[in-house]
Amino acid sequence: MKTAAGVLGKVQATRSASLWNDAWRRLKKNKVAVISLIYTLFICLVALLANHLAPYSYKDPIGDPNLFSTLFPSLKFPFGTDQLSRDLFSRCIYGAQMSMSVGIVTAVSSLVLGLIYGGISGYVGGRLDGVLMRIVDVLFSFPSLLLIILIQSMIGRGLLGIYLALTIVGWVSTARLVRGQVLQVKEMVYVEAARSIGSRGTMIVFRHIFPNILGPLIVTLTFNIPNNILAESFLSFLGLGVPPPYASWGSLARDGYQALQTYPHLIFFPSILIFLVVLAFNLLGDGLRDALDPKMKR
Amino acid sequence: MRNALLPILLLLFSITSCTKAKHDQTFRFVLTSEPPSLDWSLATDHVSADILVNIMEGLVIFDNNLKPQPAMAEKWDVSPDGKTYTFHIRKNIKWNDGKPLTAHDFYYSWQRLLDPKTAAEYAYFLFDVKNAQEFNSGKLKDFSKVGLKVVDNYTFQVELSHPASYFINVPTFWVTFPMRKDIVEKFGPNWTDPQNIVTAGPFILSDWKHDAKVTLTRNPTYYGTPAIPEKIEALIINEDITAISLFETDKVQLIRRIPPLELQRFKNKPEYINAPYLRGYYYGFNVNKPPFDNPKVRQAFSYAIDRKQIVSILKGGQIPATSWVPKGMFGFEPGVGIGFDSKKARSLLAEAGYPDGKGLPKITLYFDSRDDNRLVAEKVQSLWKEHLGIEVTLENAEWKVYLKQLQTDTPQVWRLGWGADYPDPHNFLELFTSYSGNNNTHWKNQTYDTLINEGAKEFDRNKREEIYRDAQILLTEKDVPMMPLFYEAQNILLKPYVKGFQPNAMNILILKNVEMDS
């Protein structure tokens, strides 16, 4: 005869079926997403450890420009060297640090800004919501490239300028998304229930609304990061991005563009790195979105 | 009906393709940026010059050996004391609106150049003329006292304040070209628009799409032999690599700047021409902005540059330069100037009060957005970091904007080139006098001015060489308001089926004899 303890033991042995565990399990099944996750984590690691991984400096020439200038890829220099006899492999590693940090930091900052703005707008509702969203509409119709140039001309061409410019241009769409999500969740039964038992606003926001919009937010973040990486690359290619001697993949592509037909390796390697990272983040974002969608039953 | 449409479209398509396949007789070349100005009293740069020398001419013109030859003046007399030049203007020259070209047009143009209200940077070009400098500085209000005279409709007389051996070269330069007073006064700043401008050269400015294309057409009323090309298009292309693709797909016939890495690909091809160039590339300081108000700091920065490295990056046959008068001109002094010396650079910087670069304010190096300029700037940035321990910020702007910035608020360090306006050292060294409108260093040195004036008056070649040697020592070794980096070379791509184009050491782009075999 089974004892009560035995039955209880079996109950405790089943895995807890929270949203996050469910999502993680679904994600693990998606092979493409897992590969993309591993790749993005790998690039992040490279970016963090750039100083230790790069065999040469990103800005100092290797030696006599007559000997080391613009070499094709070889065992000693896996990506070759550039016109100022700098090792392209090291420059690409530092480029990873620059591109990833710009992409991730600006995506996170715009997310935080958008979260606060959209959250307030959606939760408070009414006239404030209308006013805030009209402001967002106006900002949204601004050509982003012009806005970036404007911000950079005011703050200067340095790193701070790029971070600020991309953050300011990016928070608008996140604000809209958050506001939509908050409006949706606000009408849910459990929020009504919480209000009816007397929970205060802040408690509702933090305990009910915020966790329920987190899913879409994470997915948005995963898509915004490659967008910002691409935006920074595009700006650097135009000459508006990181100033020399800093190197991002975009500015490396720009340097390599001069020798497109004669030394294609100079533009090939940075470009393929941009491509792979953007692809990986997008595939990961797709996988996360599928995994976090509570309506999908598997 | 539907069935008939396809054959009709194919027919139309094949007709248009047929006309494209035939060789277009328009000569096309690349302009590396939008011309800042086509007003020849105001233009100071080589891009504007490319257009100006084809739509206008002056009294005198250089032949391909850079010897002055009669142009609009059929002959001239020089007085025995060397101070008075009398130019006899041809009587058959017409402006392209039909009006005859007379000495009055020269008088008006030279007056406009010297008029302080015009604020022409090149006003100093005519300072050899009697009372010209006094009039331009505002000390003299009555222009009739300046040494210019219209003797009659076709005789223009110039009186100098002192004889000058190089003076016959001066009227070849575009700022001395004649100008129509009625047109300039009628249209104001828009007088150079294609529908307003009136010219008398081998070509007419028929269209100017800003930042895109300048179109010239043959001038039927040109006084000389009619130009061979019927139409010329100058395509404004900022990116050198784009220009190369256009050249390779036969969309342009002439390029005069090749990206350093592409040079290797073309070096052995028949399209490639390498020619000497009387042009220097230098970095200038603003001697009023700290830390460059201290000559020791300027010297230190110059000692820290290894010019050989810069030249090996550019791979275009450039020549490292420590002095200012270029190779190929008399007065060239390779032994003068500051060479590469890392130890000396550091010790000078320490002597100036900034050991290892500590205590220095933020320093910005400013350059115009050209790919080779960027390479040089990055190299110099890394050299200064390596040998002085200083981090310099790089900034760049498009040519037209860049020139404006140099005039209005000169940055601490900036780059420029200087091509000879005529093949005489006076033209190169005069650039840094206190009265030169083209001197962006803000350096004013009485000793230097005196040396240049003496050299201008001197006719004995050996004495002139000595004077110019002293001037260059002061300019590039002692006070160092600027750092010469290298002398340029011309790297040209020209389609083999183009005849009649001869590069000259001053890169004067004369296109009237260009002929294209189909």
C-alpha cells in the first residue's frame, strides 16, 4: 500500500512549471536559437576579454610600414594587415568590443528610458497618455540620421556622442511598445483583482504588470541590439561613428572600402562579422519570441 | 493586343541600347569636391581652378614647360627700370555675350581684387603693384593712385613699387582674369550662376548642378583656336574609390587622384601617368591657440613626425619634405628643416613645460575629408602618441566647409596643400607672410616679411637663393608655424584613347586640346 509520504514525494518530484522554466525548455528545443545564443555569448566574451585575446594592438603599427603594410591573410596574421600596418585580427577583436558595447548599452538604455516613459503613459492613461504619445509620434517622424548628426554636432564626435545619439533615437519605439503592453495587461483580471483587494499602485506595477510585460521586452531588446549594431556600423561607414584610433566593425569596413578591388580582405572580415552577429541576434530573438509566447502549447 | 506589347518593348529597348553603345564624344573627368567658388576674385583652391582655367583666360598663359606666353595680351613692354609693364591686348576678343573685351575689364577685375570690401584672400597677389597694399589695407582711399592705368581700350599699364623678377608670371593667375563690371553689379553674389555668368575662354559654363556635375560647352566666339571637345562634364565625386569604378566602366576618362592601395594595381597599366608636382602638403598650427603659442611645442611636434613612414603609406611617389620650397623649383633646400628625432621631440616638450605631454590641453587635428588625408592624420596621430605620449583627437569636414572653418576659427592643428601659382619660390614663401590672406597660421614675423620682400626685389639668382634659405630656416626650423610633410606627385589615370592632354608640374587643367578617338 502506498503511504502518504510516498505520494507527496512523487508530487514534489515533478518540475515546477513556471513561465520561465517553460520558456527555457522550449528554447532549448529550438536548435537554431541555441546555436545563435552560444554565438552571441561567445562574441560577448570576446568583446569583454579583448585586451587579453588580441595578439597585437589595435592602433599601433606592427613595424616598418614597408614590410607590414597591407598584407593578405596568413598564419601570422589570420585577417591580414591594413594600410597603416596594423593587424586586422586584433582590430576586429577590439571592433567586437566597440560594436557590441555600443549595440548593447544603447539598446538597454533606450529600453530603460522607453520602459519608464511608456509605462507611465500606459498606466496613468487618460490625458497624460494622449500628450505623451503625441510627443512620441512627433519624435518618431524625425529622420533618425539627421537627429544623430544634430546630436553629434552639439556634443562632439566622440564616444559619448554616439551613445547618446543612438539612445535618444532608439527609446521612442520601445516607449510605444511598453505603453501598448501595459494597456493590455492593465485590463487583465488579476490586476482588477489586485486593485479590488486594495493593493497600491506601485505594488500592482511591480508585482503584476512588470513581470507580465517582461517577455515581449526581452524579445524587443534582442532585436534592438542588432539594429543598433547595424546603425553604429552604418554611421561609422559614413564617417560619423567612433573616432580614430578606436575601431568598430563599421569603421573597419570603411577603411577597407578604399581597397575594395585590390585588398578585399580588409572589408570582407569586418563585414562578415557584422553579418554573423546581426543574424545570430535576430535568430535568437525569433527563438525567444516563440519560447516566451504563452499561447503556444507544445 | 497583349502579344504585340512585348515585341514593341523589346524593339524600343534595343533601339536605346544601340545609341548608348556608340562612343559619347563628351569628355568627362572627376572633380573631387564641389567647387567652393567660381568667382575668380574669391576662389583660392585647385578645384575651383579646374573650371576657371577652362572658362576664362588672362593676359599671359603658361605653356606646358611653364614658360609665360601671350594669351589675351598679344605682347607686352617692360620699362628699362623694370617697374612698368605695358600690356597690348588683342583687339578681337569678345565676351560670350558679344561685347568686346577691353582694358577696362582688366582694370575692374584688379581693382575688385584689391578692394578691401571684396575681402579677397588673394588680394596680396597684386601687392607688387604700386600702392596696392596701401589701398587694400584701407590706408589709401583713392584707387586712382594705385599703379594701374587704362591707357586706351586695348592698352593696360601696370606700375610696380619695385622691380620683381617673377612679375610676368602674375598675370597668368586666375585672380587677374578680366571681369565684367556690369554683370557683377547686376547679379551680385549670383553672378557666377550659369545663366548669369559672362566669360571669354575656350568653354562656357552651361550648367552647374551643385554637388553633382559641372557642364562646359565649347565657346563659339573664343578668340583663339576653337576648343576641340564640344562638351565637357566635371563629375563631382568625393570618394576616390567610386571615381576608380567610374573610370574602369568608361564613365569618366580622367582621374587625378588614386587611392594609395589601388595604385599598385594600375602602376603597370598604360592608363597610368606619374608626373612631378610643384605642390607641398603641410600641417599648420594656429600660433595663437595654446599649446601652440609656444614655439618649443611646435618644434617638438615636428620632430616627432617620421615623414618617411607617411610617404611609404601613400605609395604615390611623394617625396618627404622638411623645408618648404618644392623639389623642381630653384630655392629647394633639402638640408633645411626639422627631421625625425624622437629624443629631441620629448626633450623639447619637457623644456616647454609639458614633460611626457602632462598638462597639455585637448588637441584637435582637423583635416578635410579625403581618404589619403585620413590615412596621414591617423599615422601622425599614432606617431605623436608613440613619441610624445600625447592623444590627439581627429576631426574632419568636407572641403568647402573645411576652408570656411580655417578662415573663421582656425583649429589648433590643420592640414593644407599649396600648389605653385607660378614656378617661383616667392609664391611658396609669400604664403606665410603677415599680409597673406592665405596664411592660416596667424603667424606674423617682421624678419620673415623683410626677407620675402628682399627676395622679391633681388634679381641675382644666387643672392635670392641665400635669402630664401634664411627664410626657410626661420619658417621650418626656428619658429615652425607649420610643418611640411611631403611634396606631392601627380598620379593620373587617363584613358589611352584620349589625346591632347599633357600634365604640367602645376596641374593646370587645360582641356581645350583634348581629343577622343572613338
